[in-house]
Amino acid sequence: NAIMFLVEVAAGLVAGSLSLQADALDFLGDAGNYALTLFVLSMTLKVRATAALVKGATMAVLGVFVLVQGVLHAVTGAVPHAEIMGATALLALVANAAVAGMLYRYRDGDSNARSVWLCSRNDVLANLAVLLAASGVFALESRWPDLAVAAFIASLALTGGWQVVREALRERASCDRSNM
């Protein structure tokens, strides 16, 4: 994920694609998410839920950042390079599909494990969407498909972040009730 962050951020800047840049930020968030997940894996449920709370909030902040960038790109952006977008999204899709496949069995775990699965699932969806955006940019010679997909990626981050925060808060409350 850290390597793909570097690849996608560079490609996003060269291509002028907000959807690639949004996906790159998601890769960066995932690298931190995975590291934090591994760090707290053997700790108490309350600690894992607190880590998930941080991860969920981070996902939401990234979503808001991308939405703000989308507004700026809508006003000042140019048509991105569809070929770079498509090739990079395909590479990212292969990487994310492999990770999602490995993490599929954790999709129903605690909030900490579920946050990792949600990130991976969202990554695959985002990569497919960037491929569609690249096709739309190519066919229409317009920046709007790129901006629409950036908004979609932001919505994935916001809804995923909300799901993780809600579940983490529920787990923390459960731990607090059991300690009474």
C-alpha cells in the first residue's frame, strides 16, 4: 500500500487526475490502517476498538479532504490524461484485489479487523471506478467523470469511516459496561 501510494500520487499528479490522487490518499490511509491493526492485534478489545475509532475518523477526514479538492478541481481543473489514469488504476486494482482476497475472512470480525476489510473492499471499488472514469475522460474529453469518481471515493471513505466509528463506539461501550 505504501508503494502504491507513491505510484498513484505521482501518476495522479502527472495525469492531473483527482480520482487517482484520492485513491492514492486511500492507499496511504490503508498503509497506516494495516500497521495500526497489526500493532493492536493482541491487545484488549477496548484498545482495538479505540484504534478502530482513530482509523474510522481518519477515513472520514480523507473523504472530506477529497470533497474539498473536488470543488477546487471543478472550478480550476483541466481534463486529465485518461491513458495514465487507466493504466495506474489497473495496476492498483490488481494490488487491491490480492489484498482484499487475503482479508475476506475478516469481514465479520471486530471493528479493528472489519476496518481493514472495509478499506480493502473500498479500494477495489474505487479502482474499478477510476477505470470507468478513465474511460469517461477518454470518450468525453471532459474532467467531469474524474471528478464524479473522486466524489464516489470520498463517499466510500465517509461511509466506511462512519461504519467503523459506529461499531468501535459500540464495542467501547460494551467494554465499559462489562467493567462495571
